[in-house]
Amino acid sequence: MIIGVPKEIVDQEYRVAITPQGAHELVDEGHAVLIESGAGEGSSISDSDFEAAGARIVQAAEEVFADAKMILKVKEPLPSEYHMLERGQIIFTFLHLAADERLTRELMERGVVAVAYETVQAADGSLPLLAPMSEIAGRMAPQIGAHHLEKMNGGRGLLLGGATGVLPANVVILGAGLVGSHSAILATGMDAHVVVMDKNLLKLRYLEHILHGRITTIVSNKLSVREMVVQADLVIGAVLVPGARSPVLVDEGVVKEMKPGSVVVDISIDQGGSFATSRPTTYSDPVYLIHDVVHFGVRNLPGAVPITSTYSLTNVTLPFVQEIANLGLQEAVRHDRALAAGVNIIQGRVTSKPVAEAHSFDYEPLEHILPIEISSERLFGK
Ligand SMILES: NC(=O)c1ccc[n+]([C@@H]2O[C@H](COP(=O)([O-])OP(=O)(O)OC[C@H]3O[C@@H](n4cnc5c(N)ncnc54)[C@H](O)[C@@H]3O)[C@@H](O)[C@H]2O)c1
């Protein structure tokens, strides 16, 4: 199979969808890997590093899209890339379609096979391709929050960890999943006062256990969220319902009651955000104020630490890329339920229920479209 990797074009996105080691594995298995010149530069990977691994460098994104059967990316295609998508081409990347009706329509109309990293789901419910980026975004959130809490950056002007004889900042984390737990680990390490909220008690219990009572956990409901958020200096939004638009836990009325100069870092913005006042921003212009509350809504947080993120992402995507390349999509999804859950759109139809529901489109189970019976046999992890 010809596998193409274009350069990422999202603002300040420095990741690339494959490493030279990953390209080498694919070439070794008889596939061709086309890389757009300069695609690895942001991650300190040169064209010659890719060439030494057996990949072929091409000068323009158009060439990558025109020749490849499968496109590997990190972020979703942007409008300037839509025209390059080919009918029947597989695009394997983060897509977050429940929050993006326009892209959903484009992928349907262009007959692309859209496989989303973030909905590949293992039998235990975990999201193996989202996980490493969630760890990284979760670890970044307290340091981003600390920066924006500084007075000259628009914040209240307080140090996350306080000082001897002075209270630390109040950090409230909405969601005790991967992002939330990694944020909690970092924020407690920075000596902040940390409250973690979730509706899943098992997740809260686990965090209490691993952090030996250094955090306060509170079950999330409308009233408890309001009570905690209005007292917070920093709120980190980290809730997720896989594949769906993220639940909005904080409405504008609550934001109005928050302290002036407090900071919201809404990591769930890629799925639409957990604050009613959240909107996507970019690293070039990362924050805005609503009711004097600083909002940070960058959708590609790990893009700022590409040397960590590129390798961390390829570690988990490569086995699935190999499955698709070696078996073809149909056989690969027949053997691997986790991968089948990643297929959001095929032949113009939406095969992800949460995406269909988010935009009121018809939903069609994958097995109604492909002549397959998805077996329980799974290759992932072998
Ligand atoms: N902005 C970025 O760069 C970036 C990077 C990585 C991940 N993310 C996003 O961060 C979000 C969280 O990802 P994750 O991997 O931690 O997910 P996760 O599934 O591990 O955790 C989500 C948590 O939200 C909780 N939850 C769901 N609905 C809730 C509700 N109504 N009230 C309270 N809790 C609720 C779940 O119980 C779960 O513990 C996702 O939207 C993900 O796409 C963003």
C-alpha cells in the first residue's frame, strides 16, 4: 500500500504522523511511504532521516494526497486540504467530527474513508490512540494555567503553589480520566490545592488512592460543579463521552460568578468544550476574556511538545497502520473491533452513532455497509 504523510498545517502544529522508525517498519513490510518535504522538521526529523529509513520525499502535499491510498495525519484536514482528498482514500487521523459538521459533510460528500484515532476503542472501553495525547495535554494543563494566572498574562496574579504562610491556588479539574488524572498529578506536584470532579466514583477512588489523599474528590453534578468552579483560580476541563460532543458542565451564569482573572483551560475543546463559554483558539492567539475570566481553548496542545508527542503518538498508531496496510481496511476491521470503532465515515455514510447524533445525520452500522461480520478476534496487543 502507498501511505502518505503530509506536513501538518494547523497553527503551530509541529507533530508529524510517523517517525523514521515507523516508516522503516512499513517499508520493510513491502509498503511505500511518501512524506511531504519538511513534514518532520518541527519534530527535529529531517527529510534525510526519513530517506535513510526508506521513505520517499515529495515536494508538495498535492503529490502525497494524489498518490497515497492511506493518508496519515495528526490533526483533521483543514478547508485548504479538502480538495486534495480522493474518493475511496483512507484518512487516519484525529478528526473529532462530533464538533465539526462541515468536515463531517466534506468527508461524506468526497467519499473518503474516515478513521478517527480518538474513537478507536479497545474492549475495556479505553481509547488507545487518544491516551498518549491525553497524558501529554493533561500534564501541560497546569503549567499553561500557571502561566496565565500571572498578572502580566491577564490572570489574577497568584502562584499555583502559594508560598510559606500564604494559601496556594485552588485548581478544579472536571473529569478524572486520563487528562484529568495527569493534570491532578502535575498540579499536586506544583503544590496547588486540587479538587477533582467526575460522575464516575471508581475513577475518583482510583485517583484518591494513587495520590494518597493529596487531592479532594467530589462527585460532579450541577450544584457541586457550580460551588467548586466559583471558588477556583484555575479550572481544567477534561470530560469526555467517547465520540460525542463533550457535555457542557459550566454555563455562562456560573462563569459570570467566577473570580476576575481566574483561568479556564478547556482541554475538552476538541470535542466542543465543557464550558458554555469555550471556543477553539490557536497557540498564536491562545486566550480570550469572557466576564473577566481568561479562557484558553487550544485544540492541539501536544503540538507544542512535538519531540515528546510525535514519538508517543506513533508508538500507538503504528500497529493499526500496519494492520490496515497489510490486510486492507475490510479485513483489518473484520479482525479488530478496536479499529472498527475508529471508522466514522465510509461510502458517504456515518458509521459512528455519536457523530450521526451530533449532526442529526442517519447512522449506519459498519457491518451494514461492508460485507463483514465483525468477529471478536482481535489483533491489537499481539
Ligand atoms: N486539546 C487537546 O489538545 C487535547 C489533547 C488530548 C485530549 N483532549 C481531550 O480531552 C478530553 C478528555 O480526554 P480523556 O482522554 O481524559 O478522556 P477520558 O475518557 O479518559 O476521561 C473523561 C472523563 O470524563 C468523565 N465524564 C464524562 N461525562 C461527564 C459528566 N457529565 N460529568 C462529569 N464527568 C464526566 C468520565 O467519567 C471520564 O472519567 C477529550 O475531549 C479529549 O479529546 C484534548
